[in-house]
Amino acid sequence: MANSPSAKKRAKQAEKRRSHNASLRSMVRTYIKNVVKAIAAKDHELAKTAYTVAVPVIDRMADKGIIHKNKAARHKSRLNAHIKALGEAAAA
């Protein structure tokens, strides 16, 4: 455990940040899950709507450093590809 007053303060700050960041990471996962569920249900319109809601959240978390920018780009790309394939399957 921390001994000096400054070390105790830093430990408190680190714990506070960790729990806040964990909450934000969980929020991103929830938005991504909503899109995945809509894709699994083969509901193209719901999937598109969920995707448009999720993208700004994913970008914001990448800007804050909660998730890496490449991970954000990978999620957006894969989700968009699934939605596009779902739309083409519905059209065919």
C-alpha cells in the first residue's frame, strides 16, 4: 500500500480513473452488441439504425484513448460489412 501522501492520492486517482474507463469501455461494448444482435436477427433497418448510433460513441472512446483507434476502425469496418451483406441478401 502507498505510504506517502502523494502516493496515496495517486492510488485514489488511479482507481477512480480505472472505474470510469471501465464504465466507458462497457458502454462501447453494449453499443456494439446492439448492432450485432440486430444483424443476428437479420433486421437490416434496425442494424443500420444501431450502427449509426454506435459509430459516434466508438469514435469518441477512441479519441479519449479508452480503446485504440485501430480497434475502433476495425469494429466499424466489420459491422458495416455485415450490415452491407445483410442488405444485399435482403435485396436478392
